[in-house]
Amino acid sequence: MRFQEKTAGFFLTAILMVSWSQRAAADSDRVVNSTLDALASTAAIVEGRVASHSLTYDRAAGPRTIATLDDVRSQFGRYDDRTLQLAMLGGRVSESRWLFIPELPRLTDDTRYLIFLTSSAWFYSPVVADYIFRLEPGPRGSDVLITPEGHAVVGLSAEGLEISPDPVVETRFDFLTPYAKPRLLDSDPSLLASAMSKEAFLAALQDLMRTVPLRGEFLTSPASDRVWNQIPAAEDR
């Protein structure tokens, strides 16, 4: 019976996530349609490894899934701490109710990421849109980047990302093991072989930042003027 109760909670989660889909990208000061848009909303670009996950609940901030990263270092912009906590909206509301927002990034344990931290007063997610990339050693020795949807990054321009046609990691999501690291697929090694190295990606970013430099400061906590289950009037139009 206990398993059935948990399963019922997860089905409720699927119902709850529909009502949030229109508002989940409301943290950025602008709509992110390109890499330049993303950079204009970014305070810092950092790299780190997920060491643990925890769940919290606050009446205003709501349910939060907190990914704690260690060995953090800033690639661009200012972030001086060696640890970083990313408090995504979503998680346990009660013993039988969960909130899951599929538009928000989902980090997995023991995984290294390159992350664009927002310069906005954020509430849903501290990450700029879906500009968060899993880092994995590529066949040529350098790290390569994998998008949240599981595709390898093969190019970067002012307009956006170029990605592999097929995913390079397992994309099936298991609610019972939400923080498990998806395995790399070995069906087509050429997909990773053609991926852009982290060094090339950072060099391309540096060129783009001559046009749109990073600005602002990353705020470590969600905005305190919001309530998680109340829609601000500006978003209800």
C-alpha cells in the first residue's frame, strides 16, 4: 500500500506540473531565444560537481530541491565560493504530494556541470533558461557538453546551440530514482566524437561576450516577494 501511495503522489505531480508550464521561464529579464539573450541574463558561468541533493519546504518559497555542488570554479563573471546550492522550485509538498516542473533543469548526483547563473531576481530557477550542460570526457580526451535533453553540443554561435541529431545519454526519467545520473549511450560513438570540447565552447563564449558582456550579481536565494502557489497579476494576463 505504501508503494501505491507514493505512486499516487507521483501521478498528482504530473497533474500539478501542467499548471506551471507557462510561467517556468519567467525568471529572466528577457526571453531567451539565442546565446546572446542568455549572456545578457547571466551574472556568472561556473563549473562544479553535484555532491548531494536535499529537499526543503517553505510556505512562501514552496517546495525546493537543492542540488549542492562542490569543487566550484568560475569560468566567467564573479562567483567566489567553492560550493554552490541551486534551489530549484519543485519537490515534496507533503508526504503524498509532490511538485514537478519539467521545464526546469534537473541535476543528477555525481555529475559535473557548466552552468549559466542568472543575474535576475529569480524565483523558479537560478539557471538561465536551459543553459546548463553536463560535462563528460569525450573520445579525444577533452570534456564535451551535453544538453539537459541529452544531446551533445556540436557548435555555438550568437544565434544559439548546434546539437547532435540524437541523444547521447539515456533520456528516460524514473520518478523513483530522480537524482540518478543517466548513463551514456554507446550505440553511436561518433556523436561524442563530433562534439565541441569545453575549451572550444568557452573560447566561443569569450568571443560572444565582446558583444554582450556579463553583468549583474548572482543572488543565491529565491526572491522573497513571491509565493510559490500564487500567480502574480503580471503573469496572469
